[in-house]
Amino acid sequence: MSETSLVLGVLGGMGPAATLEFLRQLQAFTPAQSDQDHIRVLMDLNPKAPDRNVPGSGAGAVLAEMAGALAGAGAEVLAMPCNTAHAHAGLIQRASGLPLIDLIETGAKAARDLGARRVGVLGTKGAVRLYREYLAAQAMGLVSLDAERQEEFMATIYKIKGGDLGAAVRLEMAGYAADLIAGGAEAVVAGCTEAPLVLSPADVRAPFIDPGELLARRCVAICLGHEPVPSMPGA
């Protein structure tokens, strides 16, 4: 298995804790009897990447440079455990010449497979826009937080990025999920990789989708040849 598996390149650090959880899941989901059975992973854990939530921050250029460096180091397929950064997915693939296993697509397809017609998304404004497009393409509607609650959600996300995983933050995140369900969501997607650090399915009174966990599973399947490698844009 180790001789034929693809080398995975990970654009990480957005944020670091979410990336480390993604790496833990990669290891946990790999069927391995020895070190050599695991997937080779090339990681750029770069918390210095500009804030993806700030327009004009230059994040795309930095992500493209990271992707190109991973390709040069030997990566054969890419993954990025940050939802908002997928706004630059096309640039990342063009810069590296490598396919990206799409986190947003993974989450949206999971919602479709559940049969949900209206899907709540806990994410940044940028991530919500991306999910809205993917869900609409599959005839699903999106439920989002109102403007005031969205601002409060972002404040909670930055608390998590600052290392606060305490009971109050967990209660806040569960409250946002409850708002989406009250607004008609039939499933809730963790559209920010920090959200599952403080929220579990037991905290949500509807099916809870963690695209980061599903991405880790897909990475294992693709790298081991159990699932096709995604096609490049325009291919």
C-alpha cells in the first residue's frame, strides 16, 4: 500500500488547531498495520497566511505560493482544511498543476446525500457564499445566521482561534446551530473548521455534517486509490 499511495500536500495553518485535528483524522482513518502503511503527507502549516476574511488581504497569492512549493516538494494531490480559503481553489490548482480535493464540495454532497432540502451553514461570510453556490447547484437552499448573529459567530470563531475551547464557547456555538434549525435548516454544516473543535453531533438537534472529517476520509480514499483523483478545472 505504501508503495502505490499518492503523496498528499496539505495547505494548513488556517487555523493551526483545525489543521492538527485534520492530520489526526487522516492518521485515524488510514487502515494501517505499520508506519509504512500510512499516507505520506507534505504539510505547510502556515498561520502567517493573510486573513481570508479580509478582502484584498493577498491570501490568494500566498496560498498559490504554498501550493506551488508543495508540488515542487513532491505532492501529487492537495487538500486544504479551511473553508473560506476555497475561494482561491482555482488559483491554487493553476499555480501547482495539482488537483485539490474540494472541502466545500465534500460538505455540500454530504448534505445532498442526507436528502436535506434546506441546509444551515456555520461559516464565515465567504464560506457561506461558497456553500450557497454549491447547494444551489444541487437544488438545495441555504439557511444562514442573521447579520447580528453572524457577527457574534465570528467573534466566537476568533475565541477558538485564540485557544478558548471552554464551556461558554461550546454553548455559544450550539446556540448558532440552534438558530439555523429554528430557521428551517434540516441539516447543519460546519462551514468553518474551528466549529467542530467545540461542537459535536450530540449538541445539534439535526444531522451535523463536519466537512473537515469527511475531507480527511476522502483524502485517505483518494491517496490509497479507493476513490478517483478529482479532475482539474477545465479538464
